[in-house]
Amino acid sequence: MTKFDLELAIEDWKKTLRRNPALEDGQAAELEAGLRDEVGALVSNGADPETAFREAVTAMGPAADSGREFFKAKRTRRSARPSWQPPRFVPALVWSYFQVALRKIRRQKGYAFINIAGLAVGLACSILMMLWISGEKGFDRFHLSGDSIYRLVTETRNENASILDARAPTPCAPALKDEFPEVEDFCRFRTNNGNYGIRFGDQVSFTDVIGIADPSFFTMFTFPFVKGDPKTALNDSRSIVVTESLARKFFGDEDPMGKILTVTRDPYTVTGVMRDVPANSHLQFACIIPAVNMHEYHHVDFANWQSRFFSSYVRLNREARPAETEPKLSKALSRNMNKPNLSLRLQPLEDIHLKSDFAFDLDNYNQGSAATLTLFALAAAAILLLACINFMNLATARSSNRAKEVGMRKVTGAQRVDLIRQFLGESVILSFLSLAAAILILWAVLPPFNSLSGKTMSLAGLLRPGLLGAAVGVALLSGLLAGFYPAVYLAAFEPARVLKGTFTGGERGRAVLRKGLVVLQFGLTAFFLFGIIVVDKQLRFMRTKNLGVDIQRVVTMTVPPRRSFLDAVRTDARILNASQSIPPGTSLRTAADVVWEGKQPGDLTSFYPSKVDPEFLDTFRAEMTEGRFFSRNIQTDQTDAVVVNETGAKAMGPGSAVGRRLTLTAMSAQGEIDTRTYTVIGVMKDFHQTSLRQAIEPIIFTDDGNQFPYLNIRVRATAIPETLKFLEDAWNTAVPDRLFPFTYAFLDDRFDAFYQQDRRTRAILGIFTILALFTASLGLVGLAAFIAEKRTKEIGIRKVLGASSRGIVLMQVREFLAWVLAANALALPAAYLAAGSWLQGFAYRVEPGIAPALLAAAFSLIIALLSVSYKAIRAAQANPADALRFE
Amino acid sequence: MGSKDLIAAPAKAVILSLLLSGENYGYQIIKRVRRVSGGALQWSHTMLYPVLHQMEREGLIRSEWKTSPENRMRKYYSLTERGLAELAEEKARWREVQTALRKLLDPMTAVD
């Protein structure tokens, strides 16, 4: 411990006094005299100097206090502002701030462009996502009692998974209403899949979607009527409610009420006209007919619990808690069906759009995906972050340009807070300019983006107060975020150092931070690049994977029960094969109960029944691994034989499946539940019935495809257009009354459609990747330009000393490339994990492997190289005399 | 004694009265006030000097830097003519206040 020195202690104390702007020197001296008197008196009373000093200081009172007291004593007005405190608001300065901000933009067009363009792109992405999210979240919110409506989702648990079906057994909803008082009402709904038309006189439409619903539809859901009574409109079994646009299409300006429309062959009387269905409804239709007609058209047995045809909705009373009701309803279902592995889930109406990933969902509308939405929202936020980083980076990098301004302002009395406010103001001005640019960008990109994403977003959506506020808020926030660090950094400059000229700007610490930000930017970019490469790889894999069947050049169609058409097709030479079967690419309906010899009790394996005919094998070029396929020449095949796929054979346990007897309970074409015993005659090689997202399920094939309206035709590669023409002519001959439309699809297109959503994801992710790359390289261009400028003299000297241009370019580029490599090293493992979890959604998937990582790294290096080289080469080629002339 | 304002309020009168017995300096003033008031008035330097400066500007007192017997610089304050006059007024004012307060705070013993 050092000895206490009174004089030193008093010196220190005086220093603290001097920091106080209110104390004049004379006053300080007087205080010092007082202190010395106190100390002297205490010491003479026997205290040691150190204690005396401390006590004396305490007796003096704190320094700040004394300043205020002295000022109070001097002032002439009670509320006067001390001269050493700046005025709170100086109008002339605001104008100066504005001028300086605009001058900076004008004089440094390149940097202003980088900042504004980057922020504008980031803001445009963010606003786009806001529009998208608010649209997606707004689905199905217009129903008055929407918050008490639930859809019944049927869950079937088997040994390895549970299958969720968006439909419920047909009699389920009414039974629940009868049994449970909390179920106030129910309604079943589905749409026809365009396979029967609506006609009025000689006008016919196959494209308008016919909704099929219980009469309670219009009391449960809120679709406002223009004419007619929603309560009774569907009471008559041959009544039809049409939307305004359908009414206009068929009846023009005439009153639609009471007009007769023909659906299939039956007359339906218009009993109501409703407003068009809003786009943000998961229930989409052009007209509604009562559900009872399905008994006739689709053999729906309304008393049969095995039948699943409709999506069923229930409305619970206000007091009911779904969490308590759900198990009760589940119990009722498994009791009624005598199956313990069945249960019901109550899906809130508002969740249907974003949170449905079920089998047999309504397929005539564009379903949303919460996961995709999150992915895109994060991507947009990342791009905005990149732009903000650019701003921070450039602003601090160029800080030495503004050091003199900061110095002058401080010398003339500006405080740190004032400067921070000024610089934040500048960045907010820039961010609002960017917001204006962002809205222009959106105006330009919304139409193509809508067609890519299948949405109908418009800038008008931005006019809703919430969204507009959010957009302005994001702009303000990003302005503040981007400006905060530079503002604090700039405002901290010490005027003496800056104005004396000893200040160089960009000290070591700052440079490290700037590099860190570049690493972060390129890390995000590498993440995106890796992601898009993996998504692309998976999509290619799915497109080219051998499905086990040949789906190229197979035309599939739904045919009317007209022998003449089938005969015409079968005898035409241009057609290689024709098979009446459920084609690959069609989801097989409900799993069937299968009992085989030796089945373990408790084995919950579900088999999916597929209806085929003997031509199936040749038409789809499928293969057998064991036994034989159905044959036209063996009569008993239709009634006594089944074929299973390999997965099915494996599920039946060890030993050959061929020759085993099994009992199948399934629904016949007539909608009756049929239990029959068959012999397994063969095992078919596994093929993919549906999307590669799903694992191959056990399938059981029966030879009764000719009872279903499917027809698949393999055509010659050389004669596709003629064959299609021939098919259409044959159709028109066979169906002269145009009761059924001639429609067909190529099977490979149908498989492609499984991945439509994934292709959209790829396209949108691709756009984001490009934007991220664009923003990050903008930042790099700016930084490289700045550094080249800083090093002008160094480069000049190096050249004078004999360095080659190439060497100098390399020197500059090498550093940037090292950062970008570091960014890749950090980001790619994270990207690898993220891609892995996305791939989990596919039962059959690629391994990301090392190639996408190398590709992403190489690509980001090339982009970085291109961004940096231009300025680097310019700097290297400059005449050293120019750089050194003023030295 | 209580709040800061209450301590500072009579400062002018007290200082003038103390300086009546001759010139004095900060530390001594503080000590005297403390002793005479029996510790009820605890002034600090930072409170005292601004008051002294204010009074000096009003011409009630004058100040002079002198070397003390301990060979240190000290600022001594002494009364002016105006100060003397002011002291009389201040005394009268405080007596009035004193009487008024006594009556107000203890109304039972007060005589009208």
C-alpha cells in the first residue's frame, strides 16, 4: 500500500471539480480553501490525514451539486438554461442535418445506391412476406361462428405410423350430434372432381366446381345470400344454390330463382343465390347441391361406417372445450366401428388452411403450409438483415470522411446525443427512401410472383392500417438498426484528435468487426446456396427415380361406362396397351381389412386395395417377382385371385405369400362392403403408387378394374398427337350427348403435380438466394472500393518499389476470399442440418453429400471474386504518380 | 433539523449577523453556525459559497483573498454599509416570521 499523500489527493479532487462546467476557477479555489480548512481542523484534533481528507470531502458535498448551486446563485431567470447545456431543439440545425444528408446522397451516388438498393430489396422481401402471411392467416376467418367450428379428422394408428384422413366416416357426424349435447350442429361437404357437368339449355360447364353438402351448410358457414333463404335453400333434394357469377354465366340478367339447372341428367331448381366464395376460403365451389344425391351418384351408403366420402364439420356449443370433447368423440367412433385403433381429432376451422397435411383433403384449392411460410419469412428477414449490415459496414468504413464534420459540430457545441440523433435521422431518411423504392419494386414483381406462388396478392392489401403500420415500422426499425452502430461510433470521435489530423479512422477493432459482418453476410448466402442446391437435387431425384413402373407416354382418363369407346380404343393400332386400372399416381382410398393365414393377433398392418385388370402389367411395365399376374384366360381370377406387392408379401410374414389364402373386406364399386376370401397368385415388384414423400405401403390387387371408370393408355412415342385426336373423336362418337367431358392427363404430369409445391419452394428460394447474393455482393463491392481507396498510397508505393499489378490485385483479393471461405466454413454445417430436416419429409431422399457444399462454396467465392476484382484491378492499374504526387 | 430548504432559508440573515462581529471565511462560518445552533444547522461548503457569492453580487458583503496565519490563501468576507442596513431589515422580517409561526404552531397558548 502506498502512503497517503494529501496534496495528491487534493489534486485529484480538484480534477473532478474542473470537470464541472458550472464552476469557475475562482469558485473552485475557494472550495479548495474550505477543504483545506476542514482537513486542517480535523488533523489538529488528532485525526490522521487520510481519514480527515475523506471526512472533509464528504462535508463539502458532491461536485455536481456545487455546480448547480453556484449556477442557481448566478442566474437571472428561474428557468434559465445553463450556458454549458445545449438547447434542446435548434430549428436551423434540423435544416443543416437535412442538407448534409441529401448532400451525402448526391455526392456519393455509388454508396447511396448500394445502401438504398440493398435496403429496398430487403424491405420489398419483408413487405411481400407480410402480405403473404397476412393473407394466409386470414383464411376462413369470415364465418360468424368460425371459432366453434371444427373439422373431424380421422386418425388410424397402425404399427409404425398413424394415418390422418381429412374425411370422417359418413354416419359419424350425425351420430355425434345425436349422442353429445355439446355438438350443436354438423355438416358434411365435398366437391365433385369435375366429372359431371352443369347444363342450362345448350350451355354446359365442366369446370365449375359443384359443392355437395348437407342442408345445414348455410346455417353453419357464413356465405351471404343475395336471394333465397339460407336456412331452407337445400332442404329439397333437387335444389341448388348458385353463386352470383355462375348465375350470371347461365342466366345473364334474368332472375335465377326457380330456374332449372341440369346436373348429370337430373333437374335441379335454383333456390338461392349467394355472393361469390371469397378467395380466402378453403371451401371453394360455384354451386351447392344436397348431399343426399350422393347415394344415387356415388352409391354413398349414409348408414355405413366404413364409408368415407365427406369432410365432416361440427359446431360445438360455446361452453364446450375441444380438448375435453375430442376424447369423448373418439371413443364414440371406435365403439361404433369396433376398432380400437381409430380416433377423431377436432381441427379448428382456422387451422385448416395452414395446418393440414392429411390424406384425401379437399383438392380444389391451393392449400398453405405453415412450414414453408416460416421458411420464407426467415429468408426475407435474412435479406433485410444483410442490407442493414451493408449499411453499418459502409457507414463505419467511410467514417473518416465524416470525422471532420463530427469534429466541427462538437467544437461548436454539439453533444454526443445530438450527433447520434443526426446520424440516426440520416439512416432513417435513407430507409424511408428505400421503402418508397421497395413499393415500386413490389409493384413490378407482384404479378410474376403471384403466378409463381399461386397467390392473389396486391399492393392494395398494403392499405390495411395494420399492414401499412407494420411496413412503416419495419422501415423505421431497419433504419434505426442499420444506423445505430455507425451513429454511436461516429459520435464518439474526439474533436481534438480529428481536427489535429492525427485521426486515421478504421482502427483495428473496427476492421475486425467489419470483416465479421462480411463473414455473416456470406455465411447467410452460403446457407441459401446450399439449401437451393439440395432442394434442386431432391427434386431431380424424384423426377428421375425409377418408380418401378413406366409412366412415360401413358394417358390416363376417367371414362363413361360406354363399351363402344373401350372397344374402339382396344382395337386401334396406335395404342400399345390399354388397362382399366387405378393408375400409379392416384392415392389409393381407404385401407382395407385383410386377414391371412398365420396373421398375428394384434397385427395392425393396413393393405391398400388396388383395382386392376390383366393389362396392368404390360401397360405400366411392372414386373412380377414371384408367381403370376391375372390372366384373361382364367375365369376364376376375377373372383378368387389376388396379387400383393413385395411390401405386402413381407408384411404377411416369413415364407412365400403365393398360394396363401386371405380374406379381404373392402368396398365394392357399388359402395357395398364385401368380405371375400382369395388366393394369392403372385407377388408384384414394389413400385411407387404415390409421391416419394410416402413410403411404399402394402398393396393388394384385385382383378376388378373393369368395374371402375379408369382407363390408362400407353401410346406410341411417334404418334402422340394423332392418338389424342383419335381418342377425342372416339369419345365424341361414344358420348354424343356431351354428358361427360373429354379430359385426359399424362401420368408423368400427374407425378410431377405431387411436387408442384416443392417446385414453388425451389423457385421462391431461388429468388431469395439471388437477392441475398445480390445484397451481399453489393456490400462487398462497396467495402472493396473503400479499402482500395484507403490503400491508394500503399499501392502507389508498392508499385514504385516494383510490385506487379497482378501481385497487387492478388494481395487485395486474397483477404476477401479468406473471409468468404471462413463464412462458408461456419454456415455450411448449419445448412447441412437444416437441409437434413427438410429431407426428413421424404420417405425416399437424396443424401446431401459433399458436392452441394463444394458447389455453394465455389459459387460464393466466384461471386465474391467478381465483386472485389473490378475495384482491385482499377486500384492496381492506377498510375502510382497520381497516388503519390501530393506526398 | 429537517430539509435542505429550511436550513438554507435563513442563511442570509445568519451570515449577515455573523459578519457583524468582523470579517470571516467559509470554514469558520460553517463551524460557528454549527456551534451556536447546537448542531441544528449543518451547512456545507457547497451550499454556503453560492449564497456568499450571491450576497456579494447584491452588494451586501465584500470579499478579499488574504494569506492566513498558516500561510494559506483564504477568501475573507466582511459586511458592507448596505449589508448592515439589510441585516436590520432581515432581523425584523425573521422576528415577524418567528412570532407568526409561534402563534400558528401552538394556537392554545397564543394571545390575541
